[in-house]
Amino acid sequence: MTTQSEPWPTTESARRPLVDALQEWLTTVDHKRIGILYVLYALLFLVVGGIEASLIRIQLVRANSDFLAPQTFNQLFTLHGTTMIFFVAMPLMFGFANYLVPLMIGARDMAFPRLNAFSLWLTVFGGFLLYYSLVGGYGLYGAGSAPDVGWFAYAPLTSKTFSPGHSTDYWTLSLLVSGFGSIATAINIITTVFCLRCPGMTLGRMPLFVWLALAMAMLAILAIGPLTAAQAMLMIDRYLGGHFFDTQAGGSAVLWMHFFWVFGHPEVYVLVIPAFGFASEIIPVFSRKAIFGYPIMVAATLAIAFVSISVWAHHMFTVGMTPAGNTFFVLSTMAIAVPTGIKIFNWLATMWGGRIEFRTPMLFCVAFLFQFLLAGLTGVMLASAPFNWQLGGSYFVVAHFHYVIVGAILFCVFAAFYYWFPKVTGRMLSETLGKWHFWLFVVGFHLTFDTMHVPGLLGMPRRIYTYEAGRGWEGWNAVVTVGAVIQAVAIGIFVLNLLRAALTGPKAGNDPWDAWTLEWSTTSPPPEYNFATLPEVRSRRPLWDLKHPEDPDWKYE
């Protein structure tokens, strides 16, 4: 593998006026800057969504609480769910993919740089449009109203009868706009991977993260289309006299559920598959071993993506589907555990016998393995239709869902921050602060989401804004809220670590982890053009070949 990087020639001084620098960032088409903007945007909304979650937990900490009015509570959990999925998790994944995929395949940019920038700003506009509903829900000259129909927006709650004003319209339009941005980004990732790989970078030599970003992009195109169609149908129902979801006029409320969950469950894999990619890059480096079973890992990824489009109705076991329908979705949901289990075994096999270094990125990945296993086990439990019938509307499902989103996806995102932050900024994050962040977040996470399963088993319904005393839920909800506070402290330490490292952190060098993929062959941060000379690769670990010419990987692949 040969490569060379040079600084971008410039005649400007190092310090530039703030307005000029801001304009350069806002008008950029550089994939690295766009990726950073995606991540910063997601972190902004992570804070917003976290505040909403904190208010929800304060309301539920004790019985008969009147901290929030019922309508306000409905608005908060609608905004929280919508924000965390569409404007935190998805931008994070697209941001990392934007930054890393061209570097990992030896390209100088994404295939369509201007489309890339357009996709970013569509997503940004969609998020701000959602929160503009706080001002414009009832019109500019009236009291604003946020959407209050849940992040799933089940019919008939979205009809004009139950949702007057424009709050639901802002929810619909924000997701339509951001959905177009997501589809455009997915198309860009797919085109980049297939068309811009450097010489020697065959599909079988791509880093696993690139494979998983490719699967994510393909799945996003398949998943977001039905949601976009459903949003258009909802707008027709509300303003053009349509009756797609109006049961009193021959429509079907269940039809909306099918459209939404045809998007909703593949969406979970749109988020978790790139998280798998983070783990698949980090675990080998800190185990000092090549990934175990590369071809099987790729096959398992494609199997997960394929099966994930046939499991959506396990969210609907309680609506009264036919026995044949229930049986199909029970089997398909359980089947997806097989390729997922293969991945877990491969990660463990990679670690087995390795010289493991428990640096902060590795700690988050190890916690992810344990927590994702538990999340998968509760998922298999909910895949059983009779069990789901009893608990489908309870806090048990809320706990399971957050076990996946937080315990798997967010832990891997934190691992990715600690692993690639030196490449993005040229500076190292503090290991001490990183470990404080890790242990506090682990403790807070388990206090919150382990115990949250129990009130669900005791019958606590989802989306309940208050409850009577004496049901056995008070103590559990108090523990859940304490755990949420500890998680908030951990996030504060993480933000402090980011700011401190960006301003005064020690220099990282080009390859602080002694890693093996192409992004570590260029400078930290990389130049605008990535590589002065396009790399040529002969194996899956090109930097190993460069560092160990006496024992290169290409001899054995």
C-alpha cells in the first residue's frame, strides 16, 4: 500500500475573520466538514432531547404528580421520540459515514458533493421546522403548540378532529423534508462506495464499516419511502378530503400502522448497523487481531438488512391480526436473531486470545456487547405473540427499545467519538475523563433501563402521564429517574472532554492507535483533498502491510 498526504496550499493567514470562517463552513461541500456539521447538529438535538426526557422522568418520579400538564406531557414525549430518532441518531450515523467512508476507501470526496451539502441542509431545516411548531402550531398570532400525537402518530389522533391547528402538520412536513435529505445521502453513500474506491480496493477488501454503511444506505432508501408515502397520504386526509386513515369513511387506522412500522423497524437497523460497523473497526484494533470471519460478518450484515424488512408487524400483535400473520412475524422476528448472534460470536472470537487494551473506545464496545445481548434476549421475548399481547403496551417495551437505542447504538457512538476524534481534530481526548464518562454512564444506564422493565411487568402502561399510588410503581420510577440524572452527569463530562480536548488536548499524531485502515494513513486532521496520491491497496489491512512488509496480509487473503 502506498500513499502520500500534503498540506493544502494556501496564501491566507492562519487566523481568519469569524464571518469568513462561518461562511466557509456553511457553504462547504467537503465531505469531512459536512460530516462534522451533521454530528454537531445531532449533539445539539441530543441536548434538547435529553432535556425533554428529564422533564418526562421528573413527572413520573412519584404518583399523582402535577409537574407537567397532560397535554404538555404528550407534546414532550412526541418531541423526544421524534428528535432522538430523526434528528439525533440518523444525523450521527450519516455524519460518521460522510466523514469516514471516502477516507476508508481512498477517495477524495463523496460522489456528489453538492447533493451532499443539500442533503445536510434539508435535514437541518426539517429539525428546525419541527420545533418551529412551538411558535406556529396555531398560527403566528396565536399560542404555539408542539405536536402531541406521539412519534408514531397513530390514526385517528392525527385527524383534524383530534389534532386541530397545525402542530401535526409541522411534524409531518419536518419528517418529509428530512426524509428527502436522508434518501439523497443514502444514494450518495451507495454511489461513492461502488464508484470511487481506490485501486485495489475490491468489495472484499473494504473495511467492515464501509460494508455496513452501504447496507445502512440501502436499507434507508427502502424504509424511508413508505414513511414518506404515509406522510403524503396524511396531508391528503387532513386537507384534500382523503380518507386513507379515516375509519368512519371507509379508511383504516391500521393501514397507518403498517406504513409507519414498515419504516419503523428497518429504521432500528438503519441505526444499529453502522453502530455494528464502529464496533467492527474498534474491537480488532484494541484486541490487536484481525476481525474474525470477515466474509461471515459481511454475509450476516446483508442477512440482517434483508430480514429486517419483514419483521415490522411484531409491533402490531395487539391489533388483532390473523393467526397466519402473527405466525409469520413471530418466525421472521426470531430469525433475525441468528445473523445478529453470528456477529456477537465473531466479535468475541476476535477478542479471544488477543492482547486487549482497555482504552475508552474498547470499554464502550465491551459494554455494548453485553447490553446488546440483553436487548436481543428481551427482543426475542417480545417476538412471542402471546407474551407481546400482554406487554406490548407497557413500559417493558419502552425499556427494550431504549436498551437497543442507548445500550447498543449510543454506546457504540461514544466509542466512535473516542476512537476517531484524534483523526478529526488532531488532538486526543482525556482517558481519565473518558473513563469517568464510561463508568457513570454504565451505572446510570443500568439503573434506568434495567429497572424500567419491572414496572412494565407490573402493568405500567406506556405514554401514561401520571398514576395512582399503591400500584407498586413508585419505587421503580424513582430509581429510573435517579439513573437518568447519573446519565446526564456522564453526558456533561463527555461534553467537557470534547471541549477541553478540542482547545487544549495533546497532539494525536496521524495514527495514535496503530490502526490498519486508510483514514489513519493521512494527516490528522486530513487535508481538504484527503490524499495527494490515491492509495493502492492489496489487502483488508493496508496499513498493516505498510508497517509489516515482512508479513503482509495479502499473502494470506
